Amino acid sequence: MQFETRLWSFTQGVRGRIAISVLIGMIAAALGVIRLALLGWLIGLIFLGQSVDELVMPIIFAALVMLIRGIFEHWRTMTAHETSAIVQKQLRRRLFDKIVSLGPGYTGRQRSGELVLTLVDGIEQLETYFGEYLPQLFISALTPLMIFAFVAFLDFPVALILLVAAFVALAAPSAWHKFDTKRSLERQQAYAAFASDFLDGIQGLATLKSFGQSGSRTELLKKRSFELFRSTMWVLATNSLSRGITDTSIAVGAAAGLGYGAYRTMAGEMELTTLLIILMMGVEIFRPLRDLRTVLHQGMVGLSAAQGVYKILDAQPVVLEEHSGNSTTRLEPSIDFDSVSFSYPEHSHIVHKCLNFNISKGERVGIVGSSGCGKSSIVKLLLRFHDPGQGSISIGGKDLRNITLDQLRREISVVHQDTFLFHGTIEENIRMGNPEASETEITDAARNANIHEFVTTLPDRYKTIIGEKGIKLSGGQRQRIAIARAVLKRYANFNFR
Amino acid sequence: MLLQGLFLRDTPILILDEALSAVDAENEYVIQQALDRLMKNRTTLVLAHRLSSIIKCDRILVMDQGRVVESGHHEALMKKDGIYSALMNEQVREAELKELVNGEEESMFVNNGTVEQIDESLRDMPTEGIIKAEGLNWKQLIVELMRHIMPWKGRLLLTFSFGVLRVLAFIGVGIFSALIVLALKNGTDFTIQLTGLMLVASLSGILHWIESWVAHDMAFRLLAEMRINVFRKLDKLAPAYLVRRRTGDLMGIATQDVELVEYFFAHTVAPVFVSILIPLAVITFMTTVSFWMALALLPFLLAVGFSPLLMRTKVDLLGSKAREAAGELSAHAIDTIQGIAEIVAFQQGFNRGKVFEELTNHHISLRLPFFRELTFQTSLLEVLTGWGGLAVVCTGALLTTNGSLDAGLLPLLTILAMSAFLPVSEIAQIGRQLADTLGATRRVYALENEPVVIADGAGEASSDLSSGVSFQNVSFSYPGRSLSVLQNLNFEIHAGKTLALVGPSGAGKTSLAQLLMRFWDPDKGSISLNGIELRDYKLDDLRSRIALVAQDTYLFNNSLRENILVAKPDATELELSEAVKLSALSEVVESMPDGLETIVGERGASLSGGQRQRVAIARAFLKDAPFLILDEATSHLDALSEHTVHKALNLLKTNRTTIIIAHRLSTIRDADRIIVLHEGRMVETGTHKELLQKTGLYRQLVSKQLSGSGLKDFKEN
């Protein structure tokens, strides 16, 4: 059966809850069998010719057991959902923080559609894995023993038959576990490929339309969508095959148990009432195994989603955080590039070859050069989105590698050439420079960037929503908001301490 | 001392990375002053290709091939006749033109107080963002989804048949078992029954497998179709519609929301029929044995069957709201991942994460009550099923005591009664689950039913490619907004001529270009190309006649080659290399590890702004359309590349009608005609020389730009 030690490590903090789920689930399963056994016993009593008056108490008892079973079942499922919710919250935040800590050096080389699919959809799939699949797996593993214990109490040989059937039903699907995992992984990749190409397609739709190329993108998406369909069917094929085996062994097991029981009854080795109980229990006795079968699919999708999660969690940050740096002492604002050589990961092209320059405190230095000569890479190195291959960069005489990332980025304000504005209001976008800023500081910053006048003409002024990537503004307006943001950052530390 | 201490706590290092390249002249001047204030006493690194940005630096470093090759003051570097002077010569010459317009710094329109127009649809425009899960009711939902299924009638019938067989086999196991007990009780032989039992038992698993396969095969094929339809629809609505939407949400619709419709296709349609057929058959059979038995069972069966229809409002609302919440989660995640550089630089990771967590919590807070309802329903069904069986046993007990029923039949009847619940409770279970599907389908259809504003014209193909353009009384405002972007615009461009559009940012220049591409339609007046109204063209035909180099270049996460070939997928290798050469892209290609095959990364992340712009220009060269629109096409280029590109563009412009939108003098000076736009109106028109002789807006814009270059201040210092 699918059990992964790595996924198990994510359950920290909810293991107690999972144990409770298993316990409640076991009781619910036992009650489920008992309520049907009671029906068989009742019919047995009727066979023996008991009067209706004598049956009143057993009937009320059976009705009560059914009700309690319902309550337990409800309890079990809700516990499962609550556990899932906790895991979902924890895991999603953990993954989010990991992506942020990996930074632009990592995400620039990934496809955002895929990352988001893992972050939103993938985590949701894992949610069912932890909430429902995992407890059910434990319950199922204990079921054969429970069945045996219960039926052996009625009749030992029949119990043996049922035990064998239960083991086959439980063990058969794991025969193609490996195959399943492979197929699940393929499906996850197909899904991610579709999502990424879809997102890329709509974000660049204006470009595609200008060139009349949206048709070819549609063709590509058609292909991706079909691949997704095909890989889904492959997952289903192996999945429903193992379901088929489980189902068949359950049905055949129940039938064989009954058939053998019938011969034993005929030979007088077993009571007819016992046979009635076995009859009424029927396949219900295997219920936990059937339940496992229905969540098996989710378990599998969860496993394939887990591949996406691992991929992010295992990613090595391009730069390593150094904790030894003392973040309280201020650095002297001088910059020194000492024999810096740099090329982007997986790229052979050398961006910087033995780059040397220094900027002393308070100095204003301009850097010019034809585009692509490595100007912007200097910024990326200074912010430590990447580390140089050779040589060292230092601020205030201290190597960047010995400064915490937090402190480093607190020292520097940047206005980029491609500013990124977030979906939200103008105020929220400027406020990124300093979340604590007062309203006056924000308008001051906006005035400095010559955007205030414009903002006042808007219906909702600073509360105006500017759309994704500031799509509702012109290029110049976007740039000025970015400048306001940087201007505001100037005040940031002034206010903090 | 105290003041100094406070000051030192400021962000001490400032980096300006081409911060002003997208800003127009008028704003550049003002912002440069603000930046000058900001730079005071602060260690500053300015990366720029524009003279105005770097001229006041204490020291200028000139880079070439990854190392510093020259260093010094502006004037010293200019004298050197090296790379710097090559890069800056043109701009210095331009700045010196200032003599021409000297002495007009104060202006009447262009000052800090100029009220800009809102560039795009902001006023009175509902900012919807996330697509709402509203509208569609159950009846409409079923009609809509059935419309999709109808072409698959055969498969649907197959699913239904296997569904019936599967349930029959399942019930058969119970029936044969009960018959064996009956035979035992009566002391007769049960070999036949046992054979039947073993046969049916082995069949039940296989039938389930086939049913599930057939149903899913149909369902997932339909989903694949729906996903494509989402994109097709967006294709028709873009780009106007995308202004109001969030791409992460749209991606969510094409992936997760569509996925949820699977419930309906695979687990609802056929099972509904099965769940009506089987209980009916059971009740009929029961009636033939004993009317009372059937009567005892019926209320429970009805209660289970109708339960999914009751108390719907709350679940449906929860399901729909949850879909919106999920959409918002995706939208936020996309925004974060694509803007990660900004988040990291401004140390907003924690805050962004907090918002993300709140969105997750919101989603969960909608899910838990939903699951509670769902689980309650399931448990209730379980209890009712048990009680239904019990009711049959009780009635049986009464009937056997008064002798009207053979007790031996009791196990059979009980098992039959309980199995009647099987398909019904399956469907009841799905019924609740369908609240998700409803929410998801509502969102898919909200998109599907969005009216397409810009539609194909009759398509009067004109073979004449000479492309004269005329605007007659054109007024335009963005939908749902009162403020007009363009007002009563009248002008004409003769075929083969070049027109330059200038004006303060927000004057409507880009909107004008987008009207020509028919991304929007004007409210009043008409625009025609070659004497034919734009609306009469087929959209593909119209757009194939125009090459637009837009302000922002979008690059797909493909190879450089594929990104250029977007303009003409069937271009020959020769055409491609020609376009690369003309757009000054050869160097870039050479510096790439895999040349043209290099993957450019998400949104072209591995290229600089200037490199991306050159890809856009290469596309325009490759497209080779008779009508060319350059919207700030060279603003990110350094002087040397710009020079190369301009030479090539001049070549391209011959015999082509061209509209240039720019705020840089060098780009517009040579136009046949210049139109000055201000607040959506044409305030001046003429050639560069003519306009300079007037004392209008153009002269002021030029004056601003030249003084913005800082050369004058520099010289005075």
C-alpha cells in the first residue's frame, strides 16, 4: 500500500489527531458490522418463531446501534476534515515561505503556472491524503484481524476464508504500486504543463493576437489538454484495475464464506442463525477495505502532488543565508567589487569577467554600457539574488556573504527597470516600501515621484485598484509608483528604530 | 549629532536601474529633481543609458563585455573618443539643440499641476478581479452541461447499461446468498444457487471496472474540450477583458474548476437513471410478495432520495463561495511568484505570506461548514438505510407471526430492501458534492457568456496594401467610464508617410494605437484603413496588415527562436537571421549559451529590458506588414543599439505607413508630420520645424526634455 515515510514527516503536530481518527474509525467500522449482525440475529430469532412482543427490545437495540454508528461515522469524517485543514494550512505556508526564501534566482527558472498549481491545487490534494487516506490506511491494515477476531467467535473455518480474502484485497493493489506512482507522476507533469502553457498564453494573449498567432497557441493547449486526458486515463486504468481486484476478492470472499458456511450448516456443524448473521454481514464486513479503495484514488493523486511539493522543498537556494552576521551594527555605505566573475547558473556565457570597482560613501556613480553588458546583473549580485563565481563583493568592507540577507536588503533601495506592481490599490503598492508608513508619508512619497496629482484625479484616489501588474496604468505611471515606493523605503528604518 | 544619527538610519544605498527609461520628458524632469534630493548624501549607483540620468554622477564607469573599460567624469570621458562618447554623442548633440528653444522654461500647460488623464478604464468601472460564481441555477446548469454530453449519447447509454449491470451484480450476490439460506432452511439442494453466487461475485468487480472506465473516458474527454473552450473564449475577449481579470484566477478556472465538472459527467448523469430504475424494480418486486413490506420501505427510500434536494441553499452558496476563494488564492500566488524580486528587495515576504495564509483560512472557513453539511447528510443516509432494513424485518416479523409470509423469504427481502438504497445513497452523496460543481460551472459559464464586443467584419479583402489611415471624428472612452480618452479626433496619414504622436503621458497615444489594432472600438466616429472601415475587416486580416511594437514586450517561456517566430511561424532561416541582424539582436544571440535555442525563462526573465525590446523589433521586421506602429519601441535601448535599430527602421519605414509614439526627440524629429495630443485632443500638428516656431505645447515639451537632460545645469556648475 502507498505509504511514504517522507510524507509522514509532514504530519508532525497532527499525529495525535490521526491516531484519534483511526480509533474512531475502528469503532465506527465495528459498529457497522454489529448493526448488520444484529439484523441477521433478529431474522434468526424470527426463524425460531419468537413472538413480536419478545422482539421489541432487540429491535430497539438494533435501531440504537444504527444511530450510534451514524454518529461515529460523522465524528470520524469531521475529525478527518479538521486534520486536513490543519495540515493544509501548515504545509501551504511552509511551501510559500520556501518559495519566497528561494527568491528570484529560483523562480525565474521555473514556470509560475506549475508553482501555483502545486501551491494551491497540490496542497489541496495532499489534504485528502492526510485527512482521509492515511487514517483509512491504518484502519484497513487492522481490519483483517478485526474480521478474523469477530467471525472466529462465530465460526473458525469461515473466519479463515474471510481472512484470506481480506489479505488478498488489501495486498493485491500494492503489486503495481510502482507503476501507479510512475503514472501519477506523469499526470502531475501533464497537468503542470497545461497550467503553465495556459497561463503563459493568456498573459501574452495581446501579443499573440497582434501577430494572429492565438490559433497556434490553441493548438498547443489542445495537445497539452489531450496529454492530460491520456495520462489521467492511465492513472485511472491502473487505479481501477486494483479497485477491480479488491472488489472481486471482497465479493468472492464473502460468497465463498457463505457457501462454505452453508455446507457446514447442512452437515450440522454450524447453527443456521450463525449463517444468517454471516449472510447479513455480507460484504459490509469488508467495508473499511472498500472505503480504502474509494480514497485510494485520492491517495494516489496526493502522492503525485507530493512530487511537486518535494521539488520545491528540495530546491537549493541560489544563495545561502549566513546567520553569523550581526544585524544591529550599521554598515558604512561603500561598495566594493573585487575581481568579480559571474555567470548565471546553467549558462555558459560569462557576464562579468574580473569586474573591479568601488564606490565610496556618499559617492554617486553612474554605470553605462551597451545593453546586455552586465549592468543589471550588478544589481542582482548586490541584492544577493545570486553569488559571484569568483571574487567578492562587499559593503562597508564586509563581504556580502557575512551579512544577513535581511540586513543587506534593508540597506538598499532599488528602482528597477521592470517594476512589478501587484494587484491591489495604489496605496498598498506604495506601502510596500514601508508597511508602517502614515498617510502623510505616502502622499509625500507620491509627490516626490510626481504621481500624487495624477492619483487625485482618480475616483478612489489612493484606494484605486490598478489591476494585475498595474495593467490599468501607463508605463510612465507605473514607473512613478515604483519610484514612490523606493522613496518611501527611505523613511522605513527611520521610523522603525 | 542626533540629526545625523537619525539620518544614518536611512536606507544608505540607493540603486536606480534604468529607473526613468519609461518616463516621459515632462515627468522625467520633475522626478529627476526628486531623485536628486533622494541621492543627496546617499551612496548611489545609477545604471542608465540616458545622459540626463548619469550626467551629474561623481564618476561614471563604462562597461564592456563584463568589465569596466573607462571611468571618469562626463567631460573627460567625452574627450576620450571611446565607448562612452560613442554611446552619448547623439544625446549630447540633442541637448545642445536647446539653444534653439532657449528661454521658455515656464509653461502654460505643462507644469506640475497638469491634470493627467487616466490612462485606462478606472472611473466607474467595476473592478471585478475574481470571476464570481453566480447566476446559473440548477435547471440551467443541467441544461448547459447536458448540451455538452449530447454528442456522446452512445457512450452515455453504455455507461448507464454497465451501471445497471454493476448494481444488479452487486445485489445478485445478496440475492443468491439469501436463496442459499432459503434452500438450507427448506432442506433443498443449493448447488445452482451457489454456482450463481460465485459467478455473480466474480462479475461484480469486473463490471464496476468497465463502468468506471467508460464513464471517465467520456468525462475527461469533455473536460479536455472545456479547457480549450476557456482559452478560445479568452482569445476572443482579450485584451480588453483581461484588464478586469486576474490571470491566476483564469488559470484556476481552466484547471481546478473544469476538473470539478467531472463529478457531473462521470458520477451523475448515468447513475441518476440507475438510482431511479433499481429502487423502482425493488419496490415492484416487494409489492408482488407483500404490499405491506413495500409500504414499510417506501418512506425511508423517499427520505433518502429527496434529501439532496432539501436544504440546498446553504451548501450551494458555500460551494460557490469556496470556488471564488480558491480563485483568489491562485491569483495571489501568481502575483507573488511573478513579483518575487520586488517582494524580496522590499522584504515583504512575511507580509505577503500572512495575506496568503488569511486567504487559505478564508477558503478553509468555507470548506469546513460545507463538509459538515456533507458528512451529516452521509451519516443520516447510513442511519436511514439501516432503519429501512430494520423496518422490513419488523414488518416481516409481524407478517410471519400471522402466517401470511414464509420466514425463509425474510433474509432475501431484507437484503433487497437494503440494496435499493445503494444507488440512491450514492446519488444523494454526489448530489451534495455537486454544490462544488455548481460553483465551478457558474464560473466557467460566467466567462462563456461574456459578450464578445469586438467581432469579425464581413471581410472585404482589399488587395491594396498601401495602407492610408484616416480618423474621422473619433471619440473613445473605456467601457463603463465617463471620462473620454480621445475626443473628436480628425486626421489622415497618407500611405507611406510617417506620423509621430507626442504628448504628456496619459494623453491617449497608446489608446490610439490599440484602436487601430481593434483591441477596442471607438464610441463615435470611424477609423478606416485604405478607405475601408476597420469594422469591415476580418480581425485576422486587419491585424496581419499592422505590425505593432508595444510598450511592454511579452516573451513566452520558449526558445528565443520561437519567440521571434511568433511573428511569422513559417519564416525561412534566412528571413529569421535577417530580422535578427536588423534588430541589433545578433550580439544578444551570440552571448546566449544555446544561441537562438536558448529558453528565455518565464516572461523572458533571463533577458534585459533592452534585449526584450529588440526581440519585439525583430518580430516587427519579420512580420513585414505594410503598416507599422512603434509605441515607445526603443525607449530601453542604449544609444548604439538604438542607432542601429533606427537605421534599420528607417529602411523598414520606406513604403510603409508608420505611426511613432515616443517622447524622445531623436525618434520623432524626422517624422513627416507630428500630432501633439493633450487630454485626448489634437492641439497642434505640423513638422518638427513648424512646431518649433510656434509657442505651443510641442515647443514646451522639447524644452522640458532638453533641460531635463541636465547638460545645462552641468555646464553651469
